[in-house]
Amino acid sequence: MPERALDLAVLGGGPVGCAFALALHGSAHRVAVFEQRARAAGALHGERPIALSYASRLVLERLGAWPRIAPTPIETIHVSQAGSFGRTRLEAREAGVPALGYVVGYAALEQALLERAADCGIEIVREVAFAERAHSGETVRLRGKCGDRPIEVAARCVVHAEGGSDEASEKRYAQEAVIGVLSSAPRAGTTAFERFTAEGPLAMLPMAGRYALVWAMRPERAAALAAEAPEGFLAALAQAFGGRAGRLEAIEQRVRVPLVLRVRAARHGAREVYIGNAAQTLHPVAGQGLNLGLRDAWELGCELRGSADPGDARALASYAAQRRLDAAATVRVTDLLATAFAGDNPLGRLARGCALGALDGCAPARRFFARRMIFGRSAMP
Ligand SMILES: Cc1cc2nc3c(=O)[nH]c(=O)nc-3n(C[C@H](O)[C@H](O)[C@H](O)COP(=O)(O)OP(=O)(O)OC[C@H]3O[C@@H](n4cnc5c(N)ncnc54)[C@H](O)[C@@H]3O)c2cc1C
């Protein structure tokens, strides 16, 4: 079978791989995306919620995908801890942005990016499994199967966007998330809730009048609660969360998700580079994973757009250096929120309460914290 010659082969057609291919649209580079799944995520990820930051909106606008998304804006985030004092509210107005973030379903976001990619003539090749990867001169050769046919590609640069990678170091949290979609009375508006419980963080994100729930807890309890009757589940949730979102009436689409932190030691190698979850997979607390991945995709696109050789070692090293601080800081913040903000040690509770109280009493600190979570490293003074 004839070999396909490309400047860039993107492995993984999830949101980050598609966003990267779109960031190169209009450049002279020949790009194709290779996806292992036969179809888009659809029912597989259902309505799994993704909270996009305002900065991610700006990236998606530049890529031309934003108008296809029907998101729910988050204007306020209410942060509290269960069983103790300390709470704060982050407001979009105070942070100087129209919304702190936007909630969309993973499948809807992926669909918007795929439609935009189709309009831009970006080729997405499905059902691809590459079994071999070999370096020869200035190309990386990939060999494998596309459906039941053989496929061979020679690319000057391979961009890994395959999601969580086994090659990265892994820390398994002593937590699993139970996710689902909640109905309440009154209906959800534009306030999101983040509540730190002894077992892990609990987030309720407004999504089209309902709440998307992401509740981290001990794996044994997650197994029990995922199988619990809806009434029992809602009673346990009301006990952990309190009454600030009104009456919780129904829970649908409950799924358990294991939680891990995976970070690659190096985000680039010879003519290969890693972005999104392939570079780092985070705990979902504070909804940072895809936001960080979209920043990876955008910045790599900016770095490689005008470069004569997209696999040039200096260009890849410059990209990796630019991303190091943002990625490391985001990994540290989410890891800290997932672990140090859990536990029922009274001293820990006191410290968390004081931290939340201090944030609540200091508008510039709240503004800085909100902008850091929205914009990443570029919000640093
Ligand atoms: C419970 C939960 C809640 C979350 N909430 C948020 C949130 O609110 N905000 C946020 O920013 N992030 C959130 N995240 C993180 C977010 O989902 C990920 O960061 C994001 O999906 C990463 O996108 P990606 O394209 O890098 O990887 P993925 O979404 O994993 O996509 C990877 C793609 O590559 C394909 N693939 C895999 N292997 C291969 C291969 N060998 N060859 C070709 N294709 C391959 C896969 O089929 C898939 O299509 C959450 C995560 C979880 C688990």
C-alpha cells in the first residue's frame, strides 16, 4: 500500500487533537488526524460535563468552533467545606470576565470541533491502530491498520493527543468520582458549587437547567453509591452537600470514574510531541484538564504554524519550555486541592477553613485566584 507523506500526523481525534489540527488550519503544513475509534464519543461519554474556562472560550473562538457550542455560563462559584466553617464566592464581574467558565457536554464539544474540522477540510482518519513507529532520517514512519486495511504514514512530526498514556508516571488517588446529571427545584442557574468533603471534592456544575455532578470519594463508597437506589443516593448527596442548590429531585446517568494523576517526564522527543492528557492527566477537581490541554494545543499550533520544519528539535524544545511552568503549576494546584483539601483531621479542617476565610476576606486574592484558574500561567503577575 502507498505510504502517506505528511508534515504532521496527529494521533488522537479527541478535543485536544482536533483543536491542534484546527490551530494549524491555513498554514502550509499537510496535517491529518488519526483516531482509533470508529465514531465520535457520543453515548460513550454521554453528557460528561466539561467546565471550560473563559480562556478556553477565547481559544475555541479563534478556532471557529465556539459558535457551534451551546454552553451554560458560570457567573459565580460557591466554594465551601463540609462539616466546618470557611466559604467563599468567586464572581465573574470581580475577575473582570463575562463568565468564570462555561459548561458543555464532552460529546457536544467534540462534535463541534469535528464539524469545524470537516468545514476546514481537515482529514480525520478513523479506526486506525498504529503498531509500529520508527525514526528514519527526518521522518517518523507509522505502520498499522485502518479498519482491516494496512496503513503507512511518514510524518515529519508526530503529535501525540491519544489521552492518558501508560508511559507516564502514575499516581492513583484513593478516590473515585461518581458523575451524573441532577435535577433540582429550583432549576440550576449560573452558579457552580465546589464543596470539599473529607473523602474528596464534590462539584455541581450548572448545565442547561440541571446540574452535572462530579463527586470524588473512597472507591468502596463510590461502588456502593453508584449502585444505590436514586432516593438513597440523593439522600447521601444532600447530607454531603447541604441545601444550597435547593431540593435535589432526580439523578440520571450515574457512572464511576477512577481518578489518576499521570505526568510525562518529557513532553517532546525526536520529532514527537505530547499534548493534552497524553502529556498530563489530572484529577478533575476545579475542572482544569481540558483547559490545560487546549492551551497546549493552541501554543503548539502557534509555535509550528510558521516553522519550515515542524519536527525541528528547537521548535519542539521551545514549545516544551513555554508549557512547563503552566503545566507544573496546574498539576500542583489540582493535586493539592484533591489531597490536602480532603481528610477529616481537625487541624486540616481548621487550615482549610482559614484558607477559604482568608480568600473570602481579600478581593485581590480572589481575583488573582480566579484569573489563575481561568488563564493559567499568563495570569501570574
Ligand atoms: C470525571 C471527569 C471530569 C472532568 N471535568 C473536566 C472539566 O470540567 N474541565 C476540564 O477542563 N477537564 C475536565 N476533565 C478532563 C478532560 O476530560 C480531559 O482533560 C480531556 O478529555 C483531554 O482531552 P484529550 O483530547 O487530550 O484526550 P481524550 O479526551 O482522552 O481524547 C483522546 C482521543 O484519542 C483517541 N486515542 C486513544 N489512543 C489512541 C491511539 N493509540 N491512536 C489513535 N487515537 C487514540 C481516543 O479514542 C480519544 O478520542 C474531566 C475528567 C474527568 C475524568
